[in-house]
Amino acid sequence: MLKVALGQFAVANTWQANLATCQDLIRRAREQQAQLLVLPEGILARDITDPDLVRKSAQALDGPFVSGLCEATRGAALTLVTCVHVPLAGARVANMLIVIRDACLIARYQKLHLYDAFTSQESRNVEPGSEVPPLVEVGGMTMGMMTCYDLRFPELARRLVIDGAQLLVLPAAWVRGPLKEMHWETLLRARAIENTSYLVAVGECGERNIGRSMVIDPLGVPLVQAAEASTLVFAGLDPERLAAARTALPVLQNRRFGRPELQFPS
């Protein structure tokens, strides 16, 4: 059984305040012997009145924020997954998912699909990635990674599962709006069911975003669901449940399409 922790919180407008929140969540997850802790997307700083704060507050991966996260995991049997904004050459940043274990940055993924939808334009400040996320072993299971808006693109989840993922992890900052909470739950359950995979999704809460962090099992059953406020919740992922789901519903064997590949406009 893989014990996962979902650390949902409202991101403040300074990295120092957010680092203190993250350190407390890491401490509490360690006390409960969680093997995986997932935090939201964009946790360096957020201010709904200043959409450019993601660019102005960006830090290098060896900066004080990520270094503080690394130090908080030192000596722990805990893997941490979250997203921060990292400066690039020029005036743009990368929305970078990072994986930390025992004070080391062991994997990273630059968000592929930028949220240029509804009334938002993430690409104003952010440069999209160009590589499929790597897979990471956690507690005897294989983890694939996505970030927020990636959820609306089934090709990425399917690619990760074909490559070997047994669980999909999704840090997010899902914006409130008409039908948005329905989209969130529907898409989470769809990605889990169509890939017979566990899905661990952690959303930022607060003034703009919905929270609603969830763990979905491989047949679409919600195992735990947070509400709209800051919280730390736990769930167990059972490899036997995964194997039984994939035996009963062999969609991965029955599929007639090939392995999705990245395409970019010429």
C-alpha cells in the first residue's frame, strides 16, 4: 500500500510565507509516515490582483525556496511533488513540476499545455515545455506527472500510462468559474477510468481557485476529496486494486491506437 498525502492550501503572495506552509505540511506528512506528498501548482507566490507575479517571483531551482523544500525532506522516506516558476533567458518563466526526495531534486517536468482559455492567458509569462514527463518510482509504484491544464488533454495521460505509469499525479490551480468544478471532477474520473490508473490531484484553494483535491482509484471511485479550505488529507493506493481493475477492464490491451507522440506547429 502506497500512502499518499494531499496538501491543499491557499498560496500567499510571498515565497517566505509559502515555504513555511510547505515545511509544516512536509513535517505533518512525515509524522503520518506518508510516502508521497503532493502540493498545488505555482506555490512560490500568488496574487489575484497581479497576474505577472509568477514572473516577478520566479526563482532558480537552486534558490532559497526549493532549497528549503529539499532540506525539509532530508532523511525522510517521503517523495514531494509540486510546481514552481523558474526564470528562463529573457523575461519569461517555466512552470516547472519538481520531484524531491531526501533533499535531492530527482525529476522535473516543464508544463506542456499552457492555460490560454476562458479569461486566462498563461502564455503571457510562461514558456511551454517540449518533453514528455519522466516516470518516477515511488513506494513500489510507477508515477507519471501532469500539471493542471494538462488534465484536459487525454493524450498525455495515455502516453504516461503506456510508458508504464500506475498512478498519475496532478498539481493544479484550477480557477473557479461556471461549470469548472464539474469539469474538474469529470476529467479526473475520466483520466483514471480510461487508463485504469490511480489519479492524485491537488488543487490550490483561496480567493480564485477551487481546491477540491481528490484521489481517484482505477475504476473511477473517489477515495478522498477535500473541500474548499486548506487541509492535509491521506489515502492509500493498493497495487492489488490496480491489478484487479486492469484485469477486469483491459482497455490498455484492447486499444487500437498507437503511442501518442508530441507534435509542435511548424
